[in-house]
Amino acid sequence: MKLTLHIRSLQEGLFSGEIDRVRLPGAKGKFEVRWNHSPLITILNPGEIIYYQDQEEYCIQVGGGIAQVENNTIYVWL
């Protein structure tokens, strides 16, 4: 089962695609989103967004932002 991840900054889209899971630096600590995660909206602290796509790990450094999880889609605004 795949999730869809969209990461955008004010200037550009940084990533958009299907992933297996993602780890986010939430305001209350790091957390992981997998298939069928409960809906949520949270502030992101500075840190790393780590996502896994076809058994490969990718990392994006962020200075903070907002994340929304809904219907197996994750939206991240930086």
C-alpha cells in the first residue's frame, strides 16, 4: 500500500510522489505516518523529513512548517 506525499515551499514543489512511509519532526516529537494513519494537522519543528520510496531512504532538511495527513495523503508546507 502506498501513500502520496507532497512537499512544497513558498517558491516551489520539492517532492510529489508515492511513498511507503514518512517520518516527520512534529512539534511534540518525531512521528511516522504509514498506510491508514489517522487524519491530523500539526506544526513541524526544524529537522529532517525522512521518506521511504521503494526501499530507499530520502532526507530533506526543513526549518519548520505544517503537515496535514488525510486519506493516505500527506501535505507538507514549508
